[in-house]
Amino acid sequence: MTRAFLVVIDSVGIGGATDADAFYNGTRPDTGANTVAHIAQAQALNLPVLDALGLGAAVKLASGEDAPGLGVAPTGAWGAASEVSPGKDTPSGHWELAGVPVPWDWTYFPNTDPAFPEDLTALICKIAGTDGILGNCHASGTAIIDELGAEHVRSGWPIVYTSADSVLQIAAHEGTFGLERLLKLCKDLAPHLHAMKVGRVIARPFVGTEGNYTRTANRKDFAIAPPSPTICDDAQAAGRKVNAVGKIGDIFSMIGIDENRKGEDRALMGHLTDLVAEAEDGSFTFANFVEFDSLYGHRRDIPGYAGHLEWFDAALGELLPKLREGDLLIVTADHGNDPSWSGTDHTRERVPVLVHGIGPKALGQVAFVDVAASVAAHLNIQHSGPGRSFL
């Protein structure tokens, strides 16, 4: 019996989505977006480990574009995966990688002022115990606390905002509003938003003083539950331990998950390294590294994104030799977030599928759901969803 590790490097897309013209950043379609290629074209990238697994070859396969500095002959198995879910958001991508394409259209709030309907605003005020809310618009999470943080501290009103994702986010000061109060507000609101097919309610706590507000690591996502069993449920049904690292527990509402380890990305790599050493035979570990997306992609920070890719590559190079004989490790992504693109939203792209543990192999064009089917095949468990194994 062997182990499987599925690692999602959030938003590391490789272009080429055939339906990119149906997804937009503002009025601009995502046609031509390519996170990895455009970063590599903007500045030199040093990614020897990911490239040896097949990253450069996957970019070329997905989009026909070259990523300068990448493209060595792969020593791993590599391919490009396409998504069918009607969204370019975190839950859609992760659920589909886990074998469950989204069967509905998400609800998105309009980019208007105000963004939320009056009855929803009234409900937020009622649950929060306030006379009003701040924000009520599309916004960057860091920019809006800079803009409204002082008024929030003065008034006690929560800062409520959204984005191009199917999401409602609430920012509040841990000291003046209270962390537990914020978490309870989001938890109590979540069932109402989920009934509207809004994917997530996210608590965004921050600390500090005017001019120096910073978000804390106490973020919590209250996500709608997957509509059918995922690879996590399949593994548990087979009596296997399911470990989660990062936001996975929130994305899947802890359904099918035994333990979730959280933290910033560098801490998450430590958790993943510990699990490589400790996880039992036959177990499944599902990890998400989010700072590519949250710190660099949305902020359109090409140098920051490049630096984080190089950090991950070096850390992955230290991790791979610690895997046991027979272990399977798949590195992939859930969507794109091209930092060279206009707007601040995710970009619709294919994603890389880079596999350590089965030797060099060209996987070709695959589906997101094939990732779950391959994990199930490796673990020798029954898979309840669609897809075919590429092992």
C-alpha cells in the first residue's frame, strides 16, 4: 500500500483554456491569459524542480506559448488539465480536481454601488447587531481596510465587500469588533448565502492602527458543501486517513477530512514535510498553497509572484527526496491569476499536472476530474466520480 499527495499551487495557470472568451476581468475577456508564461516573459524564472517535472512542457502543450527559461526534457509525468465547471473560482477548481464538477451556476454580486440587495444588507445588520455596514462594493481586501478601517473602528460597523468570485467577505478588527464575534457573524450568515448559491462567506480579521492595518492569519472560509462525494470521501470510505493542509478543510467544509493543518505558505510547507515523514500507508494528503493568488496574483505583482514560485520550487526540491518508494505526488492548480492581466480577478486557464512517482510520461490533455480518478487508482480505492486515471 502506498500514499498519495495532491498539492494545489493556487492560481498557477498555464493558459490555453478554450472557453476563456466566456470569462472576463471587467470588460476584457480572459482570452490569451497565461500566468506562468507571462511571468517568465516579464522576468527570468529559476524553477529547476518544477521544470524537470514538466512545467515548461505543460505550458507549451496547454497554450502553444513558450515560457522563457523553462522547457527542459521532463523527468516526471506531465500534462495540462481543463476545467468544465462554470466558474474560475477556488471552490469550483478544487471540487473538480477532487472529482466533482460544479452542477449549478454560482451567484455573483454586481459591480455596482451598492453591490448587495437591501434584504441581504438588512440581514447582515440584524445578525451583527449594527445599524449599518461599510463597503457594500467590489474591492481588494487589503485596499478596503486601508480605506475604511478607521471608520470601522469608530462606528463598529463591519466592512462587507465582494469580488468577481461568488463570495461575500467581511473584514473586522480583532481588537475592537472581536474575532469570535466576526467568526460567528460569518458562520450565521453562511447558510443564507449558500441557499443563494454564493460559494463562500469569508471572515477577514485584521489588527493595527490607522495607516498600519494588517490582515491576520485567522481568516476562515465558510464554504458551501460539495454536492456529491469527493475523492476525500472515497478515501475515508475505504478506511484511509485523509490529511488536509491549508484552506482545504474550509473549501470542503471538513467533509471527508480527518485533520486540517493551517498557516501561511511557508508554515504549510513545513506541515506537508511533516506529513511526508509521518503519514500512514494508504493515506491521502490534500494541500493548498494560496499566497501565489492572494498576495501576488490579485495584486498584479509579477516580481512577487515570480519570487514565490522560486521559493516553492526550492522547497519542493527539498521535499521530493523525502518521499517513500511508491508514493505519488501530483502538483497542479485550480485556476489562473495572470499578474500581467487587467483587473484583479482570476483568469480562466488550463493548469499544469506534474506527477512525481511514475517516471517520465507525457499525459497529454486531461480533465480536472482525471486527477481524482488517478489518486483513487493509485490508492486502489473505489472512485465515486467521473474521470479516468492517467497513471
